[in-house]
Amino acid sequence: MKAVLSTIICLFLFVTATFAQQDVEMADTLRSSGKIYVVVAVIVLIFVGLAVFLFALDRRIKKIEQTNR
């Protein structure tokens, strides 16, 4: 659980470091039209979906391991 939380924190730090870049034409265009928020929301939704899937998968695997002992 601690490893997963530290991974998520590292991902958020990586994302914020990525947004620190300057003078990207596509980002400026998306930002000026307000569509950058849609892009960020979709990326966050994908990461949250993957995290939920991995947590569910981990629980299933732990349950199977306990029944096989």
C-alpha cells in the first residue's frame, strides 16, 4: 500500500514538472481555447481508472493466495 501511494505521489510530481515547460504551441492553443482542461481531465481519469483496476486486481490475487494455502 505504501509503495502504491509513493508511486502515485511520484507520478503527480512528474506531471507537475512536465507542465513547467514553456512555449509549446499546441499547449498554448489548447490553453487559449480552454481545451487543455479536457486533456488533463482525460489523463487523470485514465490514471485513476488504472489505479482502481490495479487495487481490485491486487485484492483478488490476495484472496486467491489465501484460499490456496
